[in-house]
Amino acid sequence: MSSFVINKQDYMRAAGLLAGIAEGTERSPYHLWVYDYQTNRNMTAEDYKREFEKLYQMNALSVQEQYHDQDSSMDLETYDADFRMYQKRGRLAAMGLDKISLKEWINNLNRFFGSALYQTEKYEYMFQMEFFFGRIIRALLDLADTGESDDRMNFYGSFDR
């Protein structure tokens, strides 16, 4: 199977979007809650940036190892402007003000996560990525399920419908 390194810029855009969604839902009863085990708190914008930088590096190192490439051509750019632009879009989407709905952004993130996993063949890295992405998607699905009623509380710990 062939793999390639997804642009670091795209990882930083995804990180910015998530940071913005977290900020945009902070005061909502349904806010994005992704626990950061390193800092023992909910993730902040800088945490998302740090973690997605690591994900990019795992993708790049996996491809380097797969093709026995001696040269690690790691992208050292920070993409701060892209991060901030998508952070703003995430905040707007969380408030229903972006041209793309929150549910569409969640679908886009899910597809991006799937691509990143597909392009990272080293099992150790892929496993770490999959665990992190799964936690994010579960938290995002809770946000997407804030619609018509508070019925979701009736499902806590039961499955009897």
C-alpha cells in the first residue's frame, strides 16, 4: 500500500477548527469536551495545536519509515495564520454563523481523520491517532445531538428503546 504525508497546513487547519468549536461552545450546556491527559483539563487551543503537530509528525515519520527514506523532510512552518482563520470559522460554526454547518464540519473532520489514519501505516502511530480521533469524534457527535430535545439524557447507561 502506498502512503503519503498529508500537508501539515491541513493538520493545523483541523486543529484550529476544533479549537474554535471548543471556544464557541464554551458557555453552552453542550460544549466540546476533549480531556487532555497531559495537562489534566479540557483541551485548549494550544493543546489542539500541539497534538495535531504530533499527528502530522507521526504521519511523516510513518511514511519515512515505510519507504526507508533517510531524509526526514519535516515541514517546520507553524501555519499560525491558517490555525487562527479556522479557529474563527470553528467559533462561527459552533454558533451557527459559518457558511458551513457544524454537522458538515464534523463530517469533514471525520473524513480528514480517516485519511490521516489511512496514510499512517505504522501501527503504533496509527493506533495513537485512532484513539485520539475517536475521542474527538465522540465529543463532536454529542454536539451534533443537541437538537430537538434533551432526550439523550435518557440513554445514559441504558440501551432499551
